[in-house]
Amino acid sequence: MSIRVLPDVLISQIAAGEVVERPAAALKEILENSLDAGATEIQIELEQGGVKRMRVSDNGCGIPRDELALALTRHATSKIASLADLEQVASLGFRGEALASIAAIARVQLSSRSASSDHPGAEHAWALQVEGGQLAEPTPVARGIGTTLDIQDLFFNTPARRKFLKTEATEYAHCAETVRRQALSHPDTAFVLSHNGRVLLRFNVATAAARVRQVLGEAFESNTVAVDAAAGALRVAGWVIRPGAATASRDSQHVFVNGRYVRDKLIVHALKEAYRDVLHHQLNPAYCLFISLPPDGVDVNVHPAKTEIRFRESRGVHQFLFHAVERLLAAPAAGEAGAVLPVPEGAVSPFAATTPWQTTMPLQVSPLQVNEAMAFYAPLAAHPSSGAPLAQGSGFGGQDSGMGVAPAARPLPEGGDAPPLGYAIAQLHGVYVLAQNAQGLVLVDMHAAHERVVYEKLKAALDARAVPAQTLLIPVALTVDARDAAEISPHLDALRDIGFELSITSPTSVAVRSVPWLLKNADPVELTRAVLHEAAEFGVMRLLAERRNELLATLACHGAVRANRQLALPEMNALLREMEVTERAGQCNHGRPTWFQVSLKELDAMFMRGR
């Protein structure tokens, strides 16, 4: 076959296949043009999901009469003029392909009135008809300053592509999502979307927070934490979901870079890693984040639809996003899981020493061992002036009742002096600690909470290269698989760094001589078997490097206080005080919640008080 030059119309139709996948893709390009034109009001009218008709009107700067035909010509744009412009694109659209591609596969009318009086005929609006890429002469029309693009019968001359479109409802849903995304990133612009003659979306000009509420709903707003961090010219602002409110869906993940909605693997990975320590199993975070950086720091010209980008300093951006969100989620327990608490007087703040990329916890050599709590902490004074709860005897609900419920407590003192998680008043079924704070009732899963405390202490100790070991009075021998013994044999020094002193006594046996002091009350055999199991699956060096936290989480689970362990009030209060100064205390190592707040208002509603 001989090589030939393709006709211009066919070239445009091929280009349309890259840019205009469905009506929503065409709508995105049109909205970006309107926003680049400075529009503050945009009206979108759709028929049959945008396939039959798509009409977008704006009040932007408009297009002069003599440039209407250029606007519908391939590779014609007012937004870049040189390679230098391309390397620092500040506008949403810039390729000069979108309108030409749309015009090649639809019946289009472009009408506009320019805001500039320097152009001939600027006092009038002009319209240009195009069908299948064939342009007509501009004719005068009536409209104010701005532009209207009326698109009918999308893909009328490319039936092969049209048959791949989905149902009307599906195509409309994609168009509506496109409008929502643009509305999120441009709260200073009003959007109205109608479908088949009915207004279905209306977003008035608002603040960024109000626009997020308009678009994503009050449920999203009430379950998120605000993010605002900067490192030089790089900044991220917006909202991320509290770990306890995460779901399996990925629908509520919105990221904008310099105002442009993107789906970037690097950003997704950084945010997923930031949640890694606090999300349960396959749950996914929700977020709405706005990243800004100099235009020359990001390449937006790597995909025709411009939703994929490339950062010049990708590693720096990844680390910045990871630490900005991870540090926010690391806040101690609060009125709601994930929020920041005022640290109780006399307590050590976990944020006492920080660097731009790292948060370090104060290293406490002693662990929280609840059976030693009265010695490890200064006991809470049990008299009215201290504000601590007082035991009321051992009658119904007391420790001697056999119901696993600790004594009751007196009311909290006035003046807001109570700690954020309050004071313990009971232990329920050997599993849950009940506490009273200024807001009402706090319910704590004692094993999950203690597991997080131990885990964070292990991480801090390992970061400081100071993991104290507890030498066993009598070494414990255990039989192991020959392959496990061979795997750990070259790495005994590395294991000693995390508190485990092991020796290979035979090809199939190991002697345990010491374990991490933070886990000294755990079963040394079970601890060692957990380490060997992880080492067999991932290898010791990988285990101590990239999978370090997973190993520490496993060890913390073994070292945490077990269910059905009866605790005294000082022991329960010791746990509450530790939670208040422990990072990520709202979730255990597996992402499950460690505590819940039930407000007095909710309690009153349960019992219909005031009705």
C-alpha cells in the first residue's frame, strides 16, 4: 500500500477520538474554555445526556468576529505562542484542538460577542455555523458579551463511535460529574446545569468551603479535616476524610493541580500511604485537595485529555503530600477521631520536636503495661477537689458484682478542667472502658486503644535506634522450619536492633534470649513465631525496611492488653491519658476505631428527654 496524506476532515475526526470520548469529554473542554475566558456565570443545557444537544453559555471575554473561524481550526489558540509558554502553561486549555475536534463530529453553532472595542464589529454578536467540519460565513446575532457554543447530534457522522455510548442517564451522570469538578475548583463562578428542560444542578458563587458543601454535601464536610500546608512555592489545601468515615468507594477522591482536575498515580499513592496506618483493610480515603505550584513545575501536556500530568520534582511532591496528610491524621485523640485535642496540662505533646518532613514522638522508655499502671503513672487523687472520679462502694455495678463493671463516678467539675477523654467510670464485659467527659460518654475499646499506644511507642523507639530489650531469665527454645532458621541466620544483628536476641541452636531450633522491653509481658514464643512468619514471607531485610510498620503492628497486637482483663480505675485512666498524647489514637493498627463519643444531646434523644 502506498503512503498518502489523510484528508483534513479525517484527521480532525481521528483527533476527536482522542479528545471527545463521550459528551462529558466535550463538555469538559468547553467549560475549560469558558473559565479561561474569565466567565463568572456558566449555563449548561443538555438533551438526551448531551448526545442530542449540548448548549453552553458564558459571560467571558468573548471572541472577535474575525477569530471565530480560527477558534474552530485545529492547533489555533490564544493561550500559547512558543515552547517557553508550553513549559509553563497557566490556562486550563491550550492545545487548540478541542473545538475543532467537536466541530468535526457534530453540528455546531458558535456565537460570541467580544468585550474589546478594538475589534471591528465588537458592538455586535456574531454566529458561525459548522457541520462536519465545513464552515459558513459569520452572521450577526443578539447576545451580550460572552460566548455560546451550541452542539447538536454529537457523533452524527461517526456512527461507529456513537454506538459505544451508554444510556442517556449514564451519559448525563458523567456530564454532571464534570460540572461538579469544575465547580469545586472555581467557587467564584456560578454554574447552572439543566437536562431535558429541568434544572438539576445550581451552584451559586461561594467560598471554597461553601462550594465543597454545595457539591459534595454536608456529610462529606462534617466527616473531614481541613488541610493547609506549604513548602516553599508548593502548597496543598482542602479537606481529607476522617479515617473512621472512610468507605470502600473511590468516588469521592478529588484532586486539583493549579485548578485542573487530575487523576495522577503519584498523588493517589502518596495519599494512600498517608492513610496506611489508620485505614481498615480495603477502605479508601475521600478527599478534596487543591495543590498549587509554579506552572513550570508540572507538565500538563502528557495526555490529550490533560487529566494525567507529570511533576518535575515528583519525589518531592510525593513526600510533601504524604507528610502533610499523614501528620494531620497523626493528631492525638480528640472530640472526634482524627481531630486535634488540647493536650492535658502536664502531658508531653507528641509534636514537641518536628522537622519539615518528619514528626517524632517523645521516646518514653517505659511502656504502658496496665498491670503496672499505678506505678508507671502518678495515681489520680481520689478526692472531690481533684476532679477525678470517686469509687462509690461495691454494690450494684461495683467491682465485686461479677458483672465486669467498675464503680460509678461523681459528676465532672465545672470549668472545663477535665481531660479530653474524661475519667473512667466503668469497664464493660472486660472489653470496653466507659468514661465521662465534658461532652458526655466516651466508649473505648481497650485492646485496640492500647495496641495503638504500644505500636506508636515501638515506632518511636526504632526511629531513635533505642529499642530496649528485656533479657529472659531462662532462654526459651522453639522448633522452627529449617528454611526459617536459614533465613534469619545472617540477620541476627539486625533483629537484635529491634529487641530480639535469638541464637540458632540447631538447623531446626532457635533460642529466644531477649524480647523488646515494650513487649515484655507478651508470650515470647508467640512474638518470635510472628517475626519468623513475616521473615519467611518477605525476607528479613525487606521486613525491617519497607514492611517495618506492618511488623511492628503485629508485635503491638501481641503486646496489647487482652480482652477480659479486669482493670482498676487508675489503670483505665492511665490508658485514657496515654491515648490523649498518642498519635493516631483514634484508630488501632488495623484501622478500626478505638473510641467513640456519645454526646449528652444524643443520650437525651435516646431517652426522649425534653419531648
